[in-house]
Amino acid sequence: MVEIAPSILSADFTRLGEQIAAVEQAGASYIHVDVMDGHFVPNLTLGPFIVEWVRRATNLPIDTHLMIEDPDKFIGAFAKAGANLISVHPEATYHLHRTVHFIRDAGCQAGVVLNPATPLAMIEDVLADVNYVLLMSVNPGFGGQKFISASLDKLRRLRELIRQRNPQVRIEIDGGIGVETAGDVVAAGAEILVAGSAIFGQPDPGQAVQALIRAASVPIRGGAVA
Ligand code: DX5
Ligand code: ZN
């Protein structure tokens, strides 16, 4: 089943609780929280404090995407704040296997993230230890960027690698996902779709979630972005 993870990066923070309630009611499966430190990516966002407020606003699992250097320092704080899933970039930590186990020991599902230029080989040897792989289909740092179409081929290769190494691992995709791209990424193997501007950039975020669910359920094979 395809699941939607709205990214609050594009939400109206003056009405955060209301916007989270709208996407939850519309059928979203997670709330995606983008944590940026101004070093690993050229933007600054939020910390555990906001995750605590998101926790109070929803019962959905909180999917925390750490775009920060040395994530080991903060895993405990995010888990304590209410994160349920935590993902890290392999370039941001010296010992990815240890970091993944820190996440699991903190009681969260562990994910590893691939940037557009990061080869699959970077995460191959931890596939036995993770719950999901997050494939970036834009360079991380900002919402509203254009989907990189080479991500479709990478998704297919990731799907095959996971089939061989650990079929339990789920595939999440993040960046430039909207009604035009949803069908193609699902056809290529994505199971969890992150979307920021395509949901919170719309006048009615609840309706936007439903439109995305519909688009994701009707894959346009070899269609719009292939
Ligand atoms: C980008 C973030 C994304 C971002 C996606 O670094 O990881 O989660 O919110 O935004 P859209 O869906 O607008 O591309
Ligand atoms: Zn993200």
C-alpha cells in the first residue's frame, strides 16, 4: 500500500496543529519533519522542540529526516521528543552501522538516506539493519524543487537490491513529489511518498493528500517524468 508523508517544511507554522489535523484526517500515514543544521545542507530549520509540539498535535508516526552533521548527538533528543522513525545520511556520520543501531536502541525505526549523487553501495551493507531507505529525488535543503528524473532508474535499482538483500526494507522518496510524479515513482518501487509543497503549498492540504493518494494508485508507466 502506498503511504503519504506530508512534510511540514512547507506548512503554515502559525496554524501547524490545524494543518496537521487536516492531512491526518485526509489519510496521511506519517508526518515528515525535515531537520537541517546549516552545515550538512545550506538551510536551517527546526529541532526536537518542534517535534514535541507535532507529537501533541497528532497520533500519526513522526518521520524525522535528519539533514545534520554528527546525528548521533541528537538521536536521543528526537526520540524523547516523540519521533517514531529517524533517518540519517551516510555522509553525515563516520560509523553508519553504529548510528543505525543508536536509532533502533532509542526505540525508533531506522532509515538511511541517499542523495541524488550518492551511490546505492553506500547503504548496501546496512540493509540488514534498517527499516527503510529514503531516496532523495532533489538535493536536500529546500522544498519546492523539481523532481530529478534519473531518480526513477535509481529507484528501480534500489528495489532490486532490496529484493536481494532484505525485502522487509521499505522505500520512501522525497523531493518534487506531486500528482505528476506520484504514479511513476510508485511504478518504480516507492512505497512512502514525502510531499511538502504539493500538500501544504495548496489551498486545501487535505484535498491535496487525497489527490496524491489517487495519483499514486494509478501508475502512469513510462509517463510524465520517465
Ligand atoms: C528537502 C526535504 C523535503 C522537502 C520536500 O530537503 O527533505 O522533505 O520538504 O519538499 P517538496 O515536496 O516541496 O519537494
Ligand atoms: Zn525530507
